[in-house]
Amino acid sequence: MPKPDGFSLRRRLLVRLFAALAVLAAGLFAFVNAYAQRAADSAYDQLLLAAALSIGDTVRVENGRIAVDLPYSSLGILAMARRDRIFYRITAPDGGLVTGYGDLPIAAGGEREALSSFRNASYKDAPVRVAVLDRLISHPQLSGWVRIAVAQTREERDGLAKDILANAFLPIALAVLVGAGLIWFGVRQALAPLAYLEQVIRARQPHDLSQIAIPPPAEVSQLVHAINILLARLRGNLDTMQTFLADAAHQIRTPLASLRLQAELAADEPDPDMVRRSVLRIHRNAVEASQLTSQLLSHAMVIHRREALEPESVDLAALLAHVVQRADAVSEQAEVSLAVGRGAAEARVPGDPISLVEAFTNLVDNAVKYGGEGGPVEVRIVLRPDGGVRAEVADRGPGIPDAEKQQVLQRFGRGSTGTGKVGSGLGLAIAKAVADAHDAELGLFDRTGGGLVVRLDFPCRPPLERPRGSAVPAALLAAVLVCWTASDARAVETAYPAPGESRETLRIDAATDTGAMEPLILDFQAVDPGVTIAYSELTTRELYDRTVAGASRADLVISSAADLQVKLINDGYAQPYVSSETLALPDWANWRDEAFGFTYEPAVIVYNRDLVPESEVPRSRDELIRLIRENRGRYAGRVATYDLATSGIGYFFASQDSVLFSQFWQLVATLGSARARLACCTGDILAMIRRGEVLIGYNVLGSYARAQAEAGAPIGIVLPEDYTLILSRVAIIPKTAERGDLAGRFIDYLLSERGQRVIAGRSALYALSPRIEGEATSAGVRRSTAGPVIPITLSPALLVFLDTLKREHFLRQWHLAFQAP
């Protein structure tokens, strides 16, 4: 049965196949999705409420003010959701901020319908779930409701909701698959007219470019119309090509026919003078045919190179000097000169030098041919005020009338002033094609005093690349000082020029000694020789403050203060990066695909091997307490550790000890009673031990101690047998990084087997990868101690001891133990 014209194929498909199935599937999906969201929220809301209750139990009144000692477990509970960021805010009865994130959105105080509530909000450009708990404080000095708000991003709960949705929707998906089979059968039947149309098109001969005349279905009528338009355009292009070939054949055939005729006449002519005149005419026609053929080939070459070649940086002044030198050497009609304007000698344009030479050669040849008898031909190059480059070829010939200026830019177009001159009409067409390929503007102008000026204006563009063989600027070869006015701190920046041709620059801000990172930087450049690296060494706090203030231009930030790195990520100052190397990291060394640990450095006890007998060396924290108490006279003033008020790494280690070591405050009191010496950094502690001023150092960073011991210092190293804390230096890519992709490549190198081998063998650090063997590796650390090795997990739980009140309370207890003000 013939199919009616213009029937609706879309309506046929919708009515027969999709209507009922789509409505049913969408309804079931919406129901299951809503259930999955409610179930996920219910599960994680209990964790949020537990964290808020944990914080609420520590709320108290001190000196007429609300005080909170943030429990480690409060954020540790939420940190089990590994991808979520955590925020909190505690407000006093008067609405004032006690501690936490002051801008976290919570409802204002007032009438309370319930002690706890949950709500969705947006914070730091991320959706969050907020649990709000109201706790009544009754005290003679202060009474009222304290509001505790704990917020968590939705990554993990949304992941759980997706899992529930996927599992619950599976039976529906199976039903949809069965329906898909039925749909396939229906579509096959419904689209039979399209198959017929396909057969009609396939049956056409290659030369048949006529319109498709069969009536198409309504849904494909526009498609058939578009095909017909394409056929018409293709036929027009073929006609244009045939016309061009015919023009070219005609232009070449005419001088060839003339050559043949002149040769036949010369062969039959007995008069020598007539033969000589015939030979001269043959020579003139041969020259004309040769020039025409050359121009046709040049035009074809220019068109081809415009489509096939990548541009490079071209020294335009040198190119024009070459063209002028060649033209002046062969020109007998006029002198050809070059004038270079101020600053134009260094002018460079992106483009194809071969095409540019061909264009300017044609322009200079035209100027000599048509205007050389009237005076010298001048070639000029100047810089335009907007930064672009202008090149001009000027002659003193008859010029070109305004009415013919567009005509002579076309193929085979010649002006009336060229009558009697041998030419093909392709010279200006070639120059116009080259100008268009370089986004340059070509114009023809009358010259004051008579003559023609052909002008090419090249746009202002930055150079494509540093010229081959040029030296790296001296400013990049030396270390420079970068002043950061926000903190009056000075960071030393060391530049590592690319060993090959510099293509890109990686900026690294780090709190790691330049000497420790230098082997890694140099080896990375051996792998990728086109990268220049600018390395700035700062303190951990400076790194954090610069990143938060937006004063850093770094593409990569590396710090041993894992807690500050986690806070940067938690507060939204980092961007994610995922690769096979980052996915292979252990879970504790990768948080949210934004924080990446790449070393495995133990916190150790160090001692002076020449002054401390082996029998007195403490192998655990408990032994250290007993040693100091039993030998107060010997060790008074001769034990050292970090000053927690000034040392970020010291405070970090001490806060972790307070969680893991039940006798931590007993150890602190013992150190205080022994008048332990406090230092800001690891180097100072090791220097005191090396000189014999101090006998034992506690919680010292093991990588620095090992480096000095290997250098010959009398330093012994003990990995405590009760437990050994493991610190991993953390790399993050700031959100403001301009070359996040390049920073990711450097992270992949640090985590690669090659990079880890360099860490273990040539730097002062410890390698994290379990595939690497040696003393300075994770395997070597585990072999060196009989006790447990505990890596510090990158998670929001580290934020607890960064809380302002928590830090103040912790440091107050520390100072009391040392009797410090």
C-alpha cells in the first residue's frame, strides 16, 4: 500500500511506542529518587546531630563568657564521610560568635520550637546540610540558649542516594530494556520510508547532481531540502572549478599557439632579418608563457600552504631585506630600496615565511614592471600605534584607477594601465590570498606625486614562541626575592630554567627546603625538558595566609602542615585533580582528590650519640618520662622540643599525640619540670643536639634528622615503640592556579615510581610508595620499629585543633606546664 505524502513520522513513533512507557518510567524514577534522598539524609543527619551533641557537652561558662573545648570526636565522626567538607558555628545567647565559621547560614535566635533541626543551605559555593542544636546554659554569670550549628557538604549522602536509587531502580530498568526491544521493532517498521529514501540516493550515478524529487515524510522534509541545497552548492563549486581550469587552460593555450605559429613562420622565412624578428617574438611569447605558468603554480602553492602549514614567528624585516636584495640584483629598470622604521627591525608576525616571500616578491616585481621607469621602488616597514606591523611597496608608475582597484585583486584581473605589459593578472591575487591567510588587510592607495602604494597591515598579536636559540632572560636564571606586603614576610624564589626550549612555567610555593626538593625538580625537568620551574620557599603559615588572601600566583602548594592544607580544601581554595597515580594512593593520603600526600616521614626521638649512653636511650614516650624523672639533674635544660606557639609542625604533632597518647599531659608536665628548651623549627633542635647543648629531642621530623646523621652529625634516631606518627607532605592545586594541568603532571611525577625512587635515594625525604625499597621508604620505616606505625589521615578531623578556642585552651595548658606567661 503506497504511503501518503506528508504523514507525521514523529506522531507515529510517540503514539505507538513511547507515551505510556515514558510516563510510567518517569513516575517510578521520581518516587524512587525521592525515597533515596530521604533515606540518605536520615542516615547522615544522625551523624550530624551526634557531632552537634558532642560539641554541646563541652559548652560552659568561663569568666562570664561562653567557652567551648571542641572534642576531637565531634569532627572525627563526620570525617568518616571521606569526601565531605565540614563547617561549624557556635553562637552565644546574645547572638555573638563564640567560635567557628561566622558566615555559616543558620536561623537567628528567638523562639525555639525544637531543640534540634535540619535544613539545606548553600555555603562556599557548595550545597550543605546543616544540623542546628540549641543548648540551654544556666549560670549565675550568664544564662540563655547557645546555638550549635554543624554543616556537612552533600557528596557522600548524594553518593549513598545514588546507590539506593541504582539498586531500587534496577527492576524498572529491566522492564525498560524489554520495552526497548519492542521499541526497536516498532521503529524498524515506522522508519521504512527512510530506508526507501536511502535506496533512491544510493542508486544515483556519481555525476547526477539533480534535485531529489521523491516526496519525503514530513519529519525528514527539511533534511531532504538541505541535501538538495548541498547538491546545488556542490554543482556550483564544480562549475567554478571547471571555469578556473578553463581560464587557466585558455591563458596558457594562447601563448603556446602563438609560439607555434611564430615558429612555423620563422621556419619558412628566407630573409634573415625577418627570421631574427620572429625569434624575438618567439622569445617574448615564451617569457610570457613561462611567467604565466609560474604564477599559476605560485597561486596553487599559496592556497595549499594556507590550509596545510602551522604558522611560525617570522622576522618580517629580515624577510623583506631578502626580497629587496634579490629584486634589486635582477632589476634593470629601477632601484629597489628598503626603509625600516623605528622599532620595526625586531617586528615579528605569526605566519608562513614561504608564502610571505612569494607575496612580497610579486608586489615588488609588479612595482618594478609597471612603475620602475618613473623612479625608484620603495619598500617600507613600520610599527603602527596599536602595535601592529605595516609593510608597503610604493612605485612611481601610472597607478590604478579607483574603479579598477577591486578588479585587479581577482584572478586574471588586469587594469587598463597595464596594457602592453607582459603579465598574467595573478600577482596581486596571490598577495591578496596570502594577506587573507595571515588575517592581514591589503589595500591599494594612490601615492602623493603619482604612483601606487600597496599596503599590508598585520594585526597586533603576541609572539607564538621564544625564538629558537635565544637565551633565557637573565632575570629567570638568578634567584630573586619576592616581597609579600600582607605579612611583611620575604619568600626566596629560585628559578630552574628549562633544560630544553622553554614552553611553559610551573610556579610552586612550598614549605620544604629547596635543597630537599631540588633533586625532584631537576629530575622532573629531565622527563619534561620544556618546563621552567619557579620555586618559592615559605613557612607553613605564610603558605596558608598567601593562598587565602589571594596573594599567591602558585600553580602548586606543598606543605608539611597537613591540617592547614586540609583547611584550605575545606574552605574551598583548592581544585580537584584525578589520575591513575592519585587513585592509587592509600585512602589516608588522598582527601577529595584535592589533597595528595607524597612522603612518609616519621616523628622521632633524637639524641646525641656521643653523650647519651645506649642504655639511657628512650625507646618510647613512657621511657622518656621515666628517664627524665629519674635523672632530673642530668637532663634539666638538656631536652628540647618544639615551641607550639611558633611552630606549626610542633603544634600539629602535639595535637595528634594528645589524641593517641593517654599520658600526653603527663609527658608535657615532665618536660616542663625539666625546663625543656623550646625551638621554632627542626633545624634549631638538631643544631643544639649536634653541639651537645641538648641531649634529647622529642617529636623531631625524621627526614631532617636522617639527613644530618648521614652527613656525619652525632645524631641517633629512635622510632618510638609505643607508636610512630607518620607525616606526609601534602600537595594541593589552588583554585586560582593558571596551570593546574601542569601542576597535575608534577603531582603525577611525585607519585610515580620514578619520583618516589628519587625521594628515597636523592632527597632528604621518605618515599611513600610500598613498591620502593630502602631505608628512606615506608617499608624501611615499618622495619625499623617494633611498634605500630600510624599515618596521620587527611580528613576534616584535623580541623579540630585549628579551632580558635581549642588552640587557645591547648596552648594555655601547654604554657602552664612550662610556667610560661
